[in-house]
Amino acid sequence: MSDYKYKRVLLKLSGEALMGSRSFGIDPDIPQRIADELKPAYEAGVQIGVVIGGGNIFRGISGAAAGMDRAQGDNMGMLATVINSLALQDTFEHNGMECRVMSAIEMHQVSETYIRRRAIRHLEKGIIPIFAAGTGNPFFTTDTAAALRACEINAEVLMKATKVDGIYDSDPVKNPDAVKFDTISYREVLKRNLNVMDSTATALCQDNHMPIMVFNLDGDGIFDRALRGEDVGSTVVDE
Ligand code: UDP
């Protein structure tokens, strides 16, 4: 444990990451890869909270684009995050990693309800809380849920796993000359409208001095290295 720089973190995983090579839903290999990434730190006693998105199943904004009421679509999106959380829970438990799904929308039969003090108690006991159903409110994203939960549990850092290996000044997939930032300020992220997290999530982190680390969770122990304080990906910090 003493080798780790961070003792309590919040990891945000996008729902899309669960698709792997599929175009929809969950590739069963991916939750296992995530468990493999988390297990060394879990076993060493690092306290890890997880937020997972739902974009592999449903996004409220796509529903709205197709004529659906936005709040109704967002409720569907939040339920999608619960499905992903249950999938992660199943895999974590198969790997001997104790965890609890804590939903922001009450559904006693399938998960605990999110209660901040209980979540902190889980963390202290070495149990991974998987925060499901986003913030429980439409018009938000799971990035904002991750920022909120990170602040609520007093995480030292919010770690966001993305498809790219950090924050670039333009989309590195489209622009081969895109430049990667090692560190960047919240203000700069907001001013340049960089695709790190949505502006609500970024502003919440800024107001609460919550550092955001962005990296690609691609299976080479990067999560563990990030926890040990290695410079991986990009970090958003105060100026
Ligand atoms: N959502 C919501 N409120 C929240 C979090 C999520 O309404 O607090 C809905 C919203 O429709 C969103 C969907 O859940 O599109 C899935 O979350 P998100 O798009 O953030 O997932 P990700 O992009 O991380 O897969």
C-alpha cells in the first residue's frame, strides 16, 4: 500500500468501453479486463469507487434526437448504467473483489440505494462501491455523476478511462498532428471546449479542486501505474 500515491480514487468508465469490438451491448471479455486492471490495487488496499456510463445501451440525447422526451430518454440512460454496473459487479465478484452496486434511483431488489456515508463505509472496509444510475437526475451525464461522487467520497483524484491516451488539442483520430497535454488547467479545458468531460463535470471538479486524470485503460497495468503516481495520460489541475 505504501507504494501507492493515491489511497482513495474514483474511476469513471464509459459504457462504450464495455462494447469492445461490438457495436452494442457488452463484450464479456471487457469486464474481465477491467477486473484484471483493478485487482492489484484492490488487493493492496487502495480504496476504489467506480462509475460506469450507459452509452453502449442508451443515451438520452439520442432518444431526444429521435423525438423522444429528453427526460424520459435520460431515465432510460440511467437504467442502462445499472445494467452495466450489475455486469461489472458479477465479474468483480468472480474475481474475488468484493463490491456493491449503489444506485441513485431506488431499486431495492437489485442494488443498494446510494447513501454517501454507507459508500464511504464500504470503501473503508475495502469494498468497491459501483455507483449506478448516474446522479439520479435527467439532463446530467455519468461524467457529472463521477465528478459528484468523487467529491462526495473525498477521492484524491478522479480517473477517467477513455478511448484515447490523454487530452489533445484536437481529435488525434482525425488529426495526426494533434498535440497531447501532460497537464492542463480546468479553465483551459473549458475555454477550448476540449472533449475531456462535459462542462458541468469539469466545472464541478474545478470548484472542488478535484484533479482529473485521463488515460486509456488498455490492459498494461496503467491504472496501477497511475495510482503509484506515474505520469500517465493527461491531468487537469488548478492553474
Ligand atoms: N444520465 C442521466 N443523468 C445522469 C447520468 C446519466 O440522465 O446523472 C443518462 C443520460 O441520458 C446519458 C445516459 O444516462 O446519456 C448514459 O450515460 P452517459 O452518456 O454519461 O454514458 P457514457 O457516455 O459514459 O457511456
